[in-house]
Amino acid sequence: MHLRSLRRSGGSVRTPVLEAETVLVEQYGELVRLAHLVLPATLGRHRRVLVAHSLVQRTLPRFRSTHQMPAVPAPRAGGPARHSAAWALTAEVLRGALAHDRGSRRWPARRLPRLPLVIGLRLFPRSGGAAELALAQRLSGVSAAARAAFLLSVVHGLAPDAVRALLTAAGATEPDAALRAAALLGAGEDEHAATAALLASQEFDACALQASPTDLLRRRRRVRVAVAACAVAAISAVTLVTTTSGRPAAPASVPAPESAAALRPAALLRTPAGVWGSTARMDFTAWPARGDRTGDEALLGRALAAWAHPSPGTRVTLAAATSAAAPTSAPRLLFAGGVGAHAVVVLYDGQRVARYSEPKWVRAEGELRVSRVDDSDVTTAAALAVDDGGGSGGRTGGVRYLLAPWVAEAGTRDLLRPDVPARPLTVTEDGVTDRVPSVPTGATGHTGSSGGGCGSAPVLQLRSSERIAERHAFLLAGVGALSPVHLTYTPLPGGGAPARQPREATGPAALLAWAHQACALGTSGALGVRAVNAWDFARQRLPGTGGDAVWSCARADTWRGPGAVTVTLRTSRDGVDAPGRTVARVPSTALCSRFGQHVVASTEWRAPDGRDYLLAAGSRGVTRIDVTGDVRASGRGNTLALPASGRPRITVRAHLATGGELDGVGGPRSGG
């Protein structure tokens, strides 16, 4: 798939135009593939293919007017720069694709149609598998320039300097930002071969195409309209002018999907009931199609059309880092039925869940919500919100959930009342629960002993069937997203015991820890959070009569990968539901995960007698803590407390048992 002419040594005796003609013929397929992948997916599969071919076919006439070709930086560092027709052709193709994405998307409407023209057929690449779909969704989530940088570096093997020069020649405004975004797509050097192989597959080949007819019924209507227009034209030329200038497009309630074979109700995938009991893959692929309207093709067709081509009146909500692209293959039907005052359809395409809802009794546009659920499991694929109750964050009426078929028992409990047992929750035969309130959004306190505006923190407590795991109960917190957040807990380290692993947050110690963290969950809905683990990493004896303190690190992992942490401190003098004192917040970090197993933090604290102290504590691997700055101290072990007043500027650093060092987080005013 490499552009071979970009790697070919110079010395050709052909004229630049003849060389360009030869390169265009030889590398036509690769240039079309490049244009097709850089063009935005919002064009639709058929139009994207035609625009890609048109861009490449229009490159040579523009090339004839180019008097000088730029030097080509070496594909890899250390090679000589050289002149190449392939360089100029590639830059011109990229220029057209990037210009189309930047705002020239209406050029086909402003100019005469350009070759190739296809009438009566829809053309599109063949659908690939789950890996190709995941890669396509990752690419659709970045800019066109970033896609170009990714392809040029991974597939064509160009060095960053060469990619930057090509993007600059193609008119990209921020090539360095495109290179950085391409690097974040996650293809390391050891993954380049596999990624290049995926991009060489039929999913991304704009020259090996499938063909399907356009909407034949609509075509017949348009022919009849055209005949009627011709008859009117024969009567009066004035009527001709009036009719052709003011006539709206031929009526159609829903645009036809680009791939009629894949996006139609009859093609929806349906898992038979009971499959979950005989498979080791416990995710949404094991959900059967449930609901009283799974056979309603009109409703299913409207849901598919809303996902593939939402009408202007359809309200579309995308979760964080979720692609808006239409499914590239037939989705799986999870649910279709009445829920409260709405008809609801839930679809799954292998990476995302889409929920379409429309009013039952009034004629109104539907609503579509799409969220990432890739790599879900027995807990994160255990429930989906099917009815939000009409309030922000479920405040009005609460949320109804559709439960996985492997859920044997369902209940609710309030995290702020850890001693109160879970209450049973009624579930219909189709797996839809009664309404459950969500954790209020935007609240960090509560109306308990410490004041605030949280009041309660209701969560789902579910138990899996014994066919999955014996006595496996877990907690899910609704935060206003389609998928509730899975809550786990890691207890304090034991004396001499190996590092403890996260576990389900259903035991007494876990519930007590979450009582101090619960109200902060309401801010997770807009972040696309998948799971939150509360890790009690240190216990500290406080000076004077302060009692004990427990340091905790709550790590929120998102569906897109990055995680953020919040370090808190709670004392034995605090109420059972008092929110923990926030010590530090760190976004996009590996701290408090299996890739960042050590942490040290510091904060100011006032004792009951009114004296001010600086507290510091680290996880089990910390052997010494050093404090420098306005206050200087050092102590062995993983905790430290020293008198400090006036908000000193300090730096905290920990020494680890492995010999390494670790910078602290939090503190009054960090100087480092």
C-alpha cells in the first residue's frame, strides 16, 4: 500500500508531466484510498467514494500547470531529499481532501457535476470486521489533517518531517497539531504493521466496491414528477420557470441508508434467548432482542434512519469521545418496545450503543443518544438507561434501566447510608426496571452533617446469575449517561500482605469508603466515565486528639481510555456520610491504576485544638517522605505530620522501596 514513487530514487529522464502521468496510473488505487480515508465520513459512503475518485482524477490537469515541484524530505530520517512527481500528486490529492473538510463541502452544488458520475446505483466499500470498525471510528474522531498524518506515517512509512512538509504543501494550517493528534491514535511502532494491514483491507478500499440500487420506489415517484413537470413545461414556459425554481425535492419521509443491505430492519442482528448461558463473552453481543415491538419494522426503520441520517428535527446526543458516524454494518437489536410514554429502540454496533426514542401518542421527532461501550464486560454491560424520566440526571421520576439477561437480582441502595440494606427493585419480564433516582449532577456535598446539596446517592445493586459467578453482586451508579458507572473498591494495605486488587464495592469497608465519595459521582455523566475505583491507600494517626485519617484515591476511567483521580482525606471524627476533604485532582493520569501503583499526597489540616499541621501520606511502597520549601522535614515510613501555619509553599517527594522517587500531589501551594 506504500506510495512506491515516494520511495523511488531520482534520475528519471522523463519530463515531469510524463512522470506524473505514469505515477498516477501506477498509483491510482493508493491515491484514491488516501483521499477516501482523509475525506470526512459525514459525506456518506457513496458520495465519499465518488469524491475520492474525482479528487484523484482532477489532480493531473492541475499538475500540468505546476511549474516547479518541491523537494521531498526522506521517508525516514537520514535519507536524502529528492524531487518526485509522486510527492506533488500526493500533496495535490491531500490539498483537495483537506479543503473539502475545511469548508468547501458544497463545491459539487456550486459547479457542474464532475466525473465519475453514477446514476441508479449506490457504491461503497465492503464491510470489514470489528477491528476495522474500531479503527474507522477512531479515525472519524480526529481531524482530516490528523487522519492524513496518521496514514502517511503508519501506512506509507514517512518520517515526521516528511509528513509535516506534505501537510504544509497541502495547505494544512496546523501540521504539528495534526502530528500530535495522530500520535494519540495509539499505533506504536510495534503496531504499525497490523494497523497498515487493517487499512489495506476491503473496509478502506475505495476501488473494490459493492453496488446496490437506490430507492427504487422513490425513483419511480421522481420519474412521475419529472413527466408531470415536462407536461407543465409544454403548456407554459413561464410555468416552467416558476415550477423548476420553486419546487421542493421529491417527498421522502426518511432518507434511504447508504447501504440498504445493512441498514434495514430485516438485516438487524438478533441474539437468541439463552445464548448468554453458553458463552464466555459476556457483553452486549449476548443480549437477546427484547420488548413488545421487536417486529415493528416501521419503528425499527425510523431508529436506523435516525442513526444513519438524522433529520434536522432529530435531537442527537453523543457521549464524550463518541463517533457520530453511521454504522458500517448491520447493528444488533437489543430492545424495541414501549417504556413509559415513549417507544424505545436500543441498537448495538460492536462499539457503540444507540438509543432511539419517540413519543407514543403524539406525532413528534425522535431523540437519539449514542455512547461508546467498547470492551464492556459482565458488569459494564449489565444495564442501560432506556427512560430518563424527563429530568436532568434523572431528578424527575428517575431512570428506568434495561438489565442484562444474566442479572438474577436487582435492588437499590443509598451510598450515603451504608448501614441500610439494599431494597428489592421490580423488573418486568423484558428486563426493564422501575424508576431509580440518579446521583444529582453538580453536587459535591449533601444535606447531612456537613451540609451541601446531594441529599442521597442512589445506586443499583445487582447480582449475577450463579451460572456466571457464585454470589457475585456489584454496584452501578446512574450519572445521566446511557451506561451507569461501575463502582469498585480497593481496601487499605494489610501488614506484609501483597498489594490488594480492586473488588466489588458491596462489603462494609467499601460501602463506608463510598459514603464519603458518593456525591462527587454526579459530575461523571458528561465525562464518559466507565468505572470508578475508590482506593484507601494509607491510614495515618493524627496529632493530638485528632484521631485517625484515611487517605483515598478515587480513579475514574473513561470509555475512551484516559482516567482522572481525586485524592481525599477523611477522619474518624467525620460523620459516616461526610464528604471527604478534597486534597488533589489530577486529570489524564496513570496514578492509582495498575500502571501507576504508587501515590503520595499532602494537605493542610487543623486539629481540634486549633493548631495547623501539614499532613502527607503515601501508598504501601513509600519508605520515606521529604518536604522542602518554606517547611523542611523528612520522615521514615509512609506518613508524615508536622506543624505548619501561614499556607507555606512546599514540595513533597517520596522515596520508594524500589529505589525510585515520586512527586507528591496536592498540598497547600506546591512549589514543584
